[in-house]
Amino acid sequence: AVVIAIIIIVVISVIIFVVIAIVIIVVITVVIALITVVIVVIAVVIAIIIIVVISVIIFVVIAIVIIVVISVVITVVIALITVVIVVIAVVIAIIIPGRNGHSALIPLL
């Protein structure tokens, strides 16, 4: 009877130990898997944020460059138009003589 009792105790102990070991292994595996998933999610979020930020920065830079270029072009065009108008005015003033037969510019001089 003692031998049978010892065998039963040993078997029960082994079964309990195996079950505990399996549970511990499963828990550790699940925890590691969850940590991995969290790390992957964080990495993806960080990547998305970085991409968005870079895109926004590039867009802003392009917008600023376009605005500056347009402003410069408009300024240059206005300046050229002004120069052309002044030249035309001067030419007209030189070509069209005044009432006394002189150029219209001579009274100014």
C-alpha cells in the first residue's frame, strides 16, 4: 500500500509539475507575442508619423518656393512693363513735337 501511495504521489507531482511548466511556457510565449505585436504597431505608427511629417515639410517647402518664384516673376514682369511704358512714353515725348515745333521733352529739360 505504501508503494502504491508513493507511486500515486509521484505521478500526481509529475503531472502537476508538467502542467505548471506548460502554463508558464504558454504564458511566456503569449507575453512575448504581445510585446512583439506592440513593438510592431509602435514602429508602424512612428513610421507613418515620420512619413506624414516629411510629406508636410516637403509640401510646405514646395509651396514656399512656388510662392517666392511667382512673386519674383510678377515683380520682374511689373518692372519690365513699367520700363517699357516709361520707354514708350519717352519715345512718344521725343517723337511728338510740341506746339512750337520742338520736342515735348525740351520744356522739361
